[in-house]
Amino acid sequence: MEYCKYHPLQGASYVCHQCNVHTCQDCNRTEHQSSEARCFVCNDTLSVQGGAFTATPFWKRLNKAFKYPFSGNGFAAIIAATLLSCLGFIMPWFVLLASAFITKYSFTCLQQTAMGQTQAPDIKEAYGGGLLLLIQITGILLIGIASVTVIAIYVGPIAGIAAICFFVLSIPASFILLAMEESFFKAINPLKQLQLMTTIGWPYLFLCLILMIMLGSVEALSFMIDDNMESMSIFLQSAVSNYYSVVMYHLMGYALFQYQDKLGFVAEQDDVTKPDRTDQQLLQANVSVLVKEGDYEKAIKLYRHWLKKNPRDMVISDALFKLITSLKSKQHLTSFADQHLQLLMDNQQEFKLGVSLPQIKLIWPDYKPQQAKVRYQLAKYLFDKGDFPSTAKMLKDFHKAFPNDQQVLPAYKMMVETLEFIPGMDKQAVKFRAVVQKLEQQQPSESRAVKKKISFSTHHADNPPNLSLSPKVEDEEDKPLDYGQIEFTP
Ligand SMILES: [Zn+2]
Ligand SMILES: [Zn+2]
């Protein structure tokens, strides 16, 4: 059994011959139920990985087949069926119940083994539907016997012997058909039976031989068990026959598993293995594979491409942020941090914001948003949080970063408020207040040009409202406003 390269506990459903990699049902690109599965890495068409690729032939794992009833709930089911049949002493119809129970359980063993399960199924699987199976099995056997009789009488003795041989050989085939197709009419259809037998080929005969030996040994064992202790003997006989029943059906199921691609069961499994995924889930599966392949650039590219189309997608934005920060990629952070923080703020994700900002600073210690709006909003967030030193740092040199931006005035208004909260910053607060006043005076008169230039750089003759110089120019006698000082406040 091969396992998915990216999910070591998942059985492989596909194989990429280009990459020489096995993948599970999630690790492939299948946009629609009908579309072909493609490799996430090389985009080549994937081959369906049938059990036949890697399955050990059933005759080479007989020892495992005998151990099978002791896995999962197998042993419990056998004991339960045996106790039920012992209760038949008191109430005879319990024998029927026991048969129905173990029959249903055995059929489930066949079905689940055929699907590649190596553990005996849950005992609950045997709770219902056993009686119908018993009736169907009886029906199959009765119809078989009747057909053989009719052929022997009306066609002739040689044809009758041939019919008996076919009937005996077809019993496992009809049980397999009944279990897998869940159709009584398919199970009694001799053409279907023949098709199944010839598809498996000679190993089918071998399977019949093994099953007959097992049936024979059940008989032999019941002869060997002493008749002296009658109740004990019934218990043992019943337990042994239940045990063999589970083993036999498991073997039939395994034969089916081994030849699944030939028998066309892969196609059925195929429907199950194409999960109905949203585009977002597909993207995440794709990225997950690329990340495990170490192709981070391609993973980031896919995420960014998605975010271009779906800029409000928090889930993907979070995922990309996580990827970039775990890669400690300052380069990618430069182009993504603003966008992500903006989205967090727009969605009022304060908790995530509180976590994300320190993560950015770990990689990029002097990070400040590159966009005026984001930087202002982030400062506001820090201010509301009561983190005034960080607010001041965020607002520092705002006009230098965004010389002609409308956000400068509100930013410095906030700076004034911030400085009032920081002890020893009174002087700076006064200076910023003056700057704010100047900006306010300036705004209405130049309302049309406000957007383009609040004229930090425009030198007017008398009193140049040059903010970058204003502290120096205006307060020549004072020390120039030392933004650096803000950083040393507690
Ligand atoms: Zn996988
Ligand atoms: Zn590939």
C-alpha cells in the first residue's frame, strides 16, 4: 500500500509519473467532478492508483487473512454471533438472528476490504439488514440448484455436471456481486458472474480452492470437537464457523481489492475520491503541497494571485501572512504587510492585529506601513490601545513620508494628543499644536490644492509654513523638535 507523499497516513489514490510521487485524494487539482486529476506540482495528468499497483496477491498474505478477525471489532462480532447462536438453545429463532448478524458482518468485511480497509469493521455495521442478506443468499443458492436441476433433466447429464461445476465455482462470484453491487439480480446473473470470474482469471480458481479448504476444515473441526460436552461443543463449532466466515469474506474482498482496476471498481472509488471542493479549498490544498515541496515562491504567488481577485478574503490573507512570517521574508512582507493589516483593521480584528504587528516587527523591526492611510489607522489603533510611545513612533516624520497627503493634519492632531499622555513631552506637544494650527489655517484657503500640496515645501516669504523645518525655523531659540526623544519616553 502506498501512502500520500504529503499526508503519510493517507492511502495514495493517484500517482504522478512525471514527479514519481503518490498522492491522496486531496493532493491533486480536480476542478470538477468530471475533470481529470492533475498534479499540483507539474500539472501533469495523474494516473489513478489502483490497489493492483501495489497490493500483495491474496495468496501471499493468507497468514494476514487469518489474523484479520482479530483486528478492529472482528473478535467482538464473532463472540457476539456465537453467543446469539448459543441462545438458540432457549429460543430457536436466535439461531436465525445469529446467522443474520454474522452474515451482515461478513459482507461488510468483504465490502470494506475491497475498499482497501485492513481492519475488521465496526460491530455496529452488522446491526441491520442481515435478514435480507440471508434471504438473498438463500435465494441465490436455491435458484442455482433449481437451474442445475432443470439443465440436468432437460439438456442432459453432461450438461448437468458442467452446470454443477459452474454453480459451485460461481458462488463466491455471486456473493462478491451481491456485496459490491448490492443487487440481487446482478448477483444471480450468470453473465455477470462469468465476467467477474474471467476478469480475475486463474487466481479466481485458486480463491475458490482456498475457500473450499476453509469450508472443509470447518466441517472437519466440528467432527473433531467432542460431542460429550454438548453446549461447549456448539459454542466452539459456532465460534469456529463464524471465524472462518469472516476470514473467507475478507479474502473475497481482498481479491476484489487486488483486481479492482480490472474489475472496474476503481471507477466507483474514483467518484468518492474526487472531493467537491470550493476554489478556495483547492487553492489551499495546492499551496499545502507546494509548501511541503519547498516551493514557497510559487505558493506565495498563488495566494497573491487569489487575493488580487478576492481582496477581502480574510482566510487566505491570514494564511499568506502566516506563510510569509514563518519564512521570515522581509521582501514579501514589504509588499504584503500593509494590505494584510488594512484588512485586519477593516474587519475589526483587533486581537489578530495585536498578534500580527509584533510578528512583523520581529522580521522588520522598524516597520511602518508604506501607505499613509494604513499608517494613520495603525497609529489610531495603537492610540486607542493606550500604547502612546508606539503611537508617537508610528506618527513620527509622517509629513516626510507622505509630504502632500491629507492624512498629515489628522495624524499630527493625534500626535498632539499622544504627546500629552507621555510625561516630559509638553514642549513637543506645543510645537506640534502650532504645526496643526498652521495646517488648519492653510487648508481652507488652499482647499483646491489641498490634495496635491499642503505646501510643506512651499516657502512663503513672510512665514513659511514649512513643516519639515518649522520647529527649527520658528523656534530658533528653542531646541529643534527632536523626534528622536519620543522614543526614549517610557
Ligand atoms: Zn495528500
Ligand atoms: Zn507531477
